[in-house]
Amino acid sequence: MTTTTSSSNKNPFRKEQFAFLYRFALKKTAGWTAIYTILMFLCYPLVSLTEAMNMAERASSEHFNPVNYLMNNQVVCAFLVSALMCGMVLVFSAVLNSYMHGKRSADFFHSMPVDREVMLGANFAAGFTALTVPIVVNTAMVSLIYPLILPMYHWGFVLLSLWMQVLAWVLGAFILLAIGMMVAVCVSTSVESAGYTVALLLEGSVLLLIWDLACESSFDTYLSIFSGSGSINNFYEQLLYYLSPVFALGKV
């Protein structure tokens, strides 16, 4: 009965606690979020603007294929944005949980009358916001660039593809940050947090590739994922990607 009463007394304050800690975490990451947003602008909307202007100059050419030109550009931008987001996952995970890696700060935060799940949930929500909002804002800029500079083309399919790409980035950010935050609360230093996070994100694909290379070069067994021609079998090629969230994001 005592436990039930205590829990019910805390419940009205959980939302206020979460909102306060969420705002605090956003302020804590504000500098890194600004750097992240600027870098993303340089490698996504700015690149897209340059390419759109090049497309406008070549639009009258008889042999110019705007769709192929645009898709090649988007592959480059998608790689840059994905790589930047993966790097920032490590940064946000370390920054938001840095208080756990110092005795004084850990004692201070753990002495606060706040449920641990509320504190960790607010940190995760702030990190997820810092990762995804710059992606959404920069994609919105890109969505305006092409129709404004090249109004003669039908951009419905291209814009749909851009926002489906955003959906993949948001899902990837959720998975990568969840792993990064999980590691950050279990280790003792920020360096260990970054190292173990990278290891977990790449572990599945790397171990499968090492196993295959050992089978191919030393064991000479049928367990190798390489075909007789030396190329990777299609099924295992897909498996190599999807065993790692990072490689899976690139594949999608």
C-alpha cells in the first residue's frame, strides 16, 4: 500500500520533470546541434543548390537527363548526411550522459528527486530531437530548391523520394541513438562509450566477414559466403548489410 501511494504521489510531477530535463538536455547539446546543422547545410542544401543551378544551365540540352543527374547527386548527399548523423550519434550519446562519468556530477544528478527512467527518457528525447530536426529542416530547404529553380519539371516523385529518405534517417537515428545511449549508461568513460558503441554498431557485419575470410583462406569449407567466382553470394551480401544498423542505413 505504501508503494502504491508513493507512486501515485509522484505521477503528477513526472511530466513537469520530463519537460524540465528535456529542455536542460537540449541546452546542453545546443552548441553541438548548431555545428551539426551548419555541416549538414554545407553537404546537403548547398550542394543541392549548386547542382540545381547546373541543371538549369543544361536543361535545354537535348541529351540531358535530369532524373539521372539528380539521383547521382542525391546518392552523394545521402552518404554525407548519413555519415554525419552516425558521427553525431557518438557525440550526443557522450555529451548527454557525461554526468555519469564523473563522481561529483553523478552523485548530484542521482540525488535529484527524479525517477531514473524520466531522466534517461528526457536525455534520449533531446538527443533524438537534436539528430532529426536538422535533417527535416535541411530536407525542407532541398524540397524548395528544385521546384523554384527548375519549375518546368514535375517534382512529385522526387519530393516523395526525398521525404521517404527522411523517414529512413529518422528510423536509423532512433536505432543508432538507442544503442549509443544504452552503451553510455553502462560504461565509465566517454572514450569507452564511443568505442563500445562503434563496436556494437559494426559488430555483426564485421564478424561475419572475418568468419568468411577465414573459411575462404584457411578452412576451405562450404560455410564460406563467397561463391566460387570470388564474389559474395547475393543472400549473404544482404545479410552483411543488415547485421549492422550503420550498413543497413546505407543500404536503405
